[in-house]
Amino acid sequence: MLKSSDSWFLYVTVHTPDIGKHDAKCLETARKEREEDMVQGGKLLNEDESDVNSVTSELEKSKACADEKAVKRDVWAYVEDVYNVEKPQEKDEDMMMTSQIRGLVAQLGETFEMLTNRLAEEDESRPPPRCNLLRFNRLVGSVWVGRQLMLIRGMSAILLLSAPQLQLTSSCGYTRMVARPRSYVEAAVIAGEATWFTYSLHDLLVLVFADMTRIYAPLSAAFIWISHLALDVAAPVGISIEIDRRCVGQDMDSGLLCTAGRIVIGSSDRVLLLLWLQIASLVVALVIASAWRVGRGYHACKANDGCVLLLGTAQAFIVPYHAAPLEPPQYDAASCVLCGLLAIPRTRYAFNIVLWSTTAIELPAAYTTTAVIPDSRARETVDHFFEKLESIAVETGTRKRRLLRALGLLYMIISILGSVSYFEISKVNLANDLYWPNFNVTGHHAFFANWLNEQLVLGLNNHNIALDDPSINLLGSYAAPTAFVSTVNNYGAWLQHNELSAIEASIAGLRVSDACNAPWIFTPYCYLDWKKRWQMAYSNQRQLRCQKMEKNAAVYLESVLRNIDYATFAYCWGSAFETAFGADLRQSSDGQDWLHSMATERLPLQDETALWRQHNLSIFQVQWQNYKRIGAINSYTITNAYGIAYPMTLMALNGSYRWSSQTTYKMYWSLANDLSAIASNTSGISGLSLLRTSPRFAFANTSLQAVLTTNLTLMSPLAKGLALVAATIGPFGVTDMVYVRVPAAVSSVFRDIIQMTRLAMAPSVHAQAAYNQITPLGTSYPIPKKWLTPNYGSLGGSPLCQELIASKVVSGGLTCMPSYDLPCLPTSPVQSK
């Protein structure tokens, strides 16, 4: 209009000389109108400048608020750093997530405060937001929280629904696990939180099913909440322990790495089931919505599509003031806040949190012709028009709209309270990476570790059992701030002889062993090669015994050499090995071929195992010794519902040599000492061969007992006890120390007795009290009953040691029995309990 008036004024100014007085008056009137227009334009420019200043002021306030929040985040970060020091079991990622959740709660609180303030400030004559507040979770989740955090929040709730609730309790001096199902309220809250996963899917599917989102989304959420709640109440997840011992030898018989089993405290199957229920509910809701739309002839209103400032979810759910086809959508302040549009007071601008920018808000096009007239009376007319429009809107359905507003506000409050309740309920589960409520090392871990160590020694393996089974209980309380885990120091040797004689485990252990330590494997060799072409027994009598050991791969030196790093072995023992074996083997083509194959041939594990079986080798059984302690690292794993396993240590025993306190060298002192004696000028067998077929055979004219005496391993003359042993079972140096394991039936019976005893005591307080009244013996020295009548005197009980200086009465118990740990103590006998 101004531009048109300007052109007309220029036009009449050019033609002024050709017009009359009447036209001159018109021209003067036009000039006055132009002056008024210019004054009015100046006022409008001043108003625009004032608006710009207001926007700048609001932006500065927003920046100050952002700086204040940044300071708060720094404070939270510092607090969480301190919290992380006090609770090292929580990882940094968990603390970061905790900070994000707290920040989210703070933002929701601020949003709630802003909404209530806006609602309080609105005049009662203003049209209410209808049911928009009833969609608070969806709108705030999509706009303010984000799809990723909604997904994480829903998955965390699904994880909690897939994890059991167990509690370690003590009763009458006994400790056991007790299942504690969730209450209906807790299950309902967590099931409601699981629907956030579906909200994130709705946020994605709005691109495809925008016209049906308002129908199928609430329906699918209801299906999911009901199904998750019913499943958790009817069939809560249990907890189980799987005992499956797997060991790998390190340096063969000087160290073992074992896993005893795993405890499953969450069900990955339940996680998958809940996810499938989410997807199935979504599909069913889509089918129902499609059928309903077709049957009712429903066509979704797409009035919101014209507002490009709203996200897809907001366009699908938000309800504007006007939905008539010819009228553009209008939104109240509270709904705009839910959609991420923050109106700046006293300006024509809004701040968009999604785009993080300000946006000018223009009046609808339907009012442009009257709104832009530069006349104050016209503007008053427009304001009066809006006042009439508002009064008409209030006169129709005021009570219904107030009820919807109250319900929306109530729903928003319940949503925020539900979030806070969820965090309150789940804080125990989220306190550790296992998602195990109340788990601690001195309680749960110590309890399970002691029980597992006991069961493993008793031979329990490949067994699944529920951890809250009444038979799983131990004497004592595990509520103290400190605890200990009991184990046996010879567990590595026990595993070596009982569990690791299979050839698959032996081959794997040899291949990770230090080749320089291979000669210390305690086995008196019978043959050099699998074809038994070169014999190695140091006496004729032992070579005859070797015929009964031919299925034992440990009596063949080839079994070891072909599975270790031969170059490393040659570096450590090459000179002695060449003297003891190589010089004779190189005299024949078979020997040369065999040496070449040992240095070059290395088959895959499966092929090597098959080759052992082809040579009729079924076990790899070493003999008993105590010159080295076999280490063992044993653990079990705790697997949460996400399938993440965390190892927990049962025992950690380091392997070590104990040459100064050994007692088994006199029986056989290992191939390592044989090779050292071959290389020594003072051993008596220097430079000789260890092959029986060699003309340089070291023991053709002497015995290993004589070599042991020369090296002061044995004293000459022998003590009376040792002389009696040599005369009874044979000369020293060639005695086989065969380990005799406890029969499996005996271990099974003993384990069953313990289990039935604990099972009987678990439900009965009286049985526990009666059991506690049994006074255990401080000392118990079992001996054969026949030995009591003559009242024999004992001069020792170990064939590995000399006799005692003074005899002890047998009725007082046996003394100095063979032991892994005790040296020979002729002057200080130790009673065997």
C-alpha cells in the first residue's frame, strides 16, 4: 500500500502544471497522507527495533541459563568423579549415563515448571490444549529427550524385566539365596518404562504410517504394557549356575588356567521374547488400526503438515486449535513447549530447540488484509475480532476442555513421577555392571566361591542348578564387611591328574608351554618315538613295565617335542639333547628323518589329535611329584541379560619350583636333571646317551640310584627306612609314582550326603539348631583298628623320607605321611589328620 501511494504521488507531482485548483487540493491531501504514512512507518520501524532488542535480551538470558546449566553439569561431573572413586565397581560409562539421566530428570522438571507457569498465566477465556498433555511422554520423548535415549531407556527396563530378584539371607547361622519376586507395583512401573522402546519405534514409523500413528501407537503401548506385566508376574526369571570346568595347561604341569562354570543372573532368551512381544504388539496394533480405518472410512487430518517447524511425531499427535480445512493450525503455548517451540514474550519470535535457532512467527494469511492496514483503528478492530473469537470458543464446551486440561496435567505429573519411581526402583539393579541387586564381593561372591570350590573338589561338573535351591547353603554368615574364600593349595595337581589327562587338553597345554621348561614335565619316558624304535627306560624291569603304559602318550618323548617350539627347546637344551639323543639318531636315516620331523612338522590341533589316536594314544598321564607346585587360576563368570560375562576369581595359585623342600627326586628326578647330568663332568654319566640301544647308554654299567648318590640326592649309606623301601619296591631312580585318584563313586556318595544334609536343614530351624549343637573334633587321627590292639610304635609314614629319630605310639595317629608340601622332618614329626 505504501509503495502504491508512493508511485501515485510521483505520478501526480510530474503533472502538476496541467491540473486545476481542485486537483491541487487533492495533491495537498495526498502529501499529508504521505507524511502520515511516513510517520506511521517510523513508528513501525521503532517497534521492529524494539522487537529486535527484546529478542537479543531473551537470547542473552537463554545463554546465561545455558551457562548456568553447564556449571551444574560440571558440578555433577565432579560429584560423580568422587562417587566413582568410592564405588570402583561402576564404570565411567555407567556414571556418564547416570549423569545424563539426572540431567533428563532436571530438564523434565524445568519443562513441567514452565508448562504449569504458562497454564497459570493463560486467561480462562483462552482455548485449552485439549488432549495434548495426554501425549506428554511421546512429545517430550521425541523432541526433548531424543530417539536414542528413549531406546536406551526402554532397553534398560527390558533388561530389568529379564533379570531375577535374589537376596542373600542368613537364618540360624546358615546363609542361602532366596528368590524375591517383584511386587505388582514394581512390575507395573518397569513394564511401563519398557514401552519407551516402542516409542522410539513409533518415532521411526511415523514416516510411513503418519496417518495412523494417533490410533495404533497408544494401542500397541497398551498391549506391550499388559503383556510385559503379565509375563513378569506369571513367570519371573530365575537364576541358575552351570558348572562346567574347563582347564588349559600352562607350561604343561606347572600351571593351569581353569574356568569352573558360570552364573546366569539374566536371561537373554527373555530379552528376545520381550523384544518379539514389542514387535508383535506393534504389528497387531497396525493391523487393527488399518481395519478400523477402512471400516469407519476414517481419513487422518493432515492439517499439521503445513507447519514445517514441528517434528513428525508432533505433527502426528499434536491437536491444534482449528482443524477446519480452510483455516491454518494454531497452537497454545503449552503445546508449543511440548513440541520444542518456546515463544519469546513480547516479541513475534520463538526459539526452536530442535534447530537451535529463533524463528519469526507470522500471523495467518487469512488475516493479512486487515492486519497490515496502517491504521490504529484497524488494529483495534483486529484485536476486538480476536477477543470475540476467544469468547465464542469459551462459551462452547468449557467444562469438557477444563476436564481435558486437568487430565492432561495429571497425566504429565504421573509420567514424571513414574520416571522418578522407575529410577528409585531400578537404582539397586543399576548399582553394578552385573545388574544384580545388592551384589557385593564379600557376600555373594564369597558365598558362591566357597560353595563352588567345595563342589569342584567333590567332582561336580557339567551340572545346572538353580542358585536358590535349598541344598545350596553354607555354615556361617556372609554379611560381614570382610570375607575369605577357602581353597586347597594342591588343586592344580588335583586337576592335572583328574581332569587334564585327555589328549585334547594335553596337546593344547603343550602348545602354550615354555619349551625350555618341557624337560621338567614329570614323566619317566619309556620310548623316544611313537613307533617304539628307540627305548629309554633306565632298567630292564622298568622297560617291562612300560608295556602296560603304551596308551599313555606321556611316556613318549615325541609327544612333547612335536608340540613345543623346537627352536626354543634347542636353544635351552640343544647341546645336552644332541649328546643324549642326536648323536645316535644321526647314525641312521630313520633317526635323521625323525629329528627333521620334530623340528619342522606342526599340525593343526584337530589333525594332531587324530594322529595321536591313530597311534593308539588315549591319555596323557604324568606322575606324582612335589618338586614343583602346579599353579591354577580358576574362575567362574557372571553373565547378565545382555550376554556380557564378567569373570570372578575362585582361586589364583602361582606355579613355582620348590627344589629345597622336595622329597620325590629319589624316585625319579625328571628328564631335565638327566640332561644336566649328561652335560656335567662330575655326574658319572657325562657325555653318554639316554637311548638303551646306544653303545654309549648311560646306565648300561650303572644305575640311576648310583648317580643320585654321586650328586648327593641320596645319602650313602641309606637310612634304614629308605633301605627298607629300596629292598621292598626296587632301587631308587626307576620307581613309578603313579597317582591313584579318588574313585568317582566315593566322591559322588560324599557329595550326595552333604547335599541331603543341607537340604534337610534348609527348611527346618530345629534341624539347624540340632546340627549346631554337634561339637566338632578339634583333632582326628584315623588309623586302622587292627593296629590299636598291639599298640605299635611308628617311625614315620612316608616312603620318601628316612625314619624318625624316636618312635611315636600308633594310637596317637600316623605321622609324616606323603605330602605335597611337607619336607622330611625326622626330628619334628607332623601328625596326619
